[in-house]
Amino acid sequence: MRTSYESDVVAWASEQASLLRAGRLELLDCEHLAHEIDDVGRSEQRELASRMSVLLAHLLKWRYQPERRGASWEKTILAQRKEIAYGLSDAPSLTPKLQETRWLEMVWARAVAQAVGESGLDCFPDACPWAMEEEVLNDGRLPDV
């Protein structure tokens, strides 16, 4: 029995994988398969953007609220850095995103919005003040006061 993409995407995906493994290429739903493959890349990009936003928001709070620094913020910063590094090692083609102006502006805007919402402060810079590799993603460094 063939499940339609629209009725149950999980069952459909399982069937498509089985058809691929069996070499039954003539039975594949190529249009939806192509869409799902494209979506894998978009999903990885969204994951990277989300983790970068959380990391940058916590770096902002760390820098601008030194009196509230604690182990929780530090652990979040370190965890996000590790997850970003892990994600980039699995998908190195995403590394250039870290240098794309438009992408960085979007990530920065999200980070600032999160930091404003969580801290109540509205004093953050319009652009990221830190170098990506040397400061943002460097496990051994936290922003100075």
C-alpha cells in the first residue's frame, strides 16, 4: 500500500526509504522527495541560526549584566558553542553562513530581541561587536565587562 505525502508524511517517508533501498525508483514520489531533501538543508540552517541567536543573546546578557552572571548563563554559552561546533562538523557547508552579512544581521536582530526581552535593557549595539571565530565561538573566552 502506498501512503500519500499529504495524508501521513512519516509513513510516506518510511515507504519512500524502503522503495529506495529496494531499487524501485519508478515508484518514488520524486517531487516530494526533492522537496524533503531541500528542507533538510533549510532545517539545518534554521538550527544554526537558532543556536547562534541564543548564544549571542547570552553573550550580550553576560557583558551588559555582570551583576547577574552565573553558572547557568555560562553553561548555556558553552553548550551552544559546542552544539554549533558539532553542527558545523556535520554540515561544513554551513560554515560560510557565519560570514554572510544578511544572515548575521538576522541572527543578531533575533539575539538582541531575546536579550532585551529577558533583561529589560535596551542598550545593545546595532551590530555584533565580537569577531566570530575569536570571540563568539571561542570556548575559552567570555566577553569582558
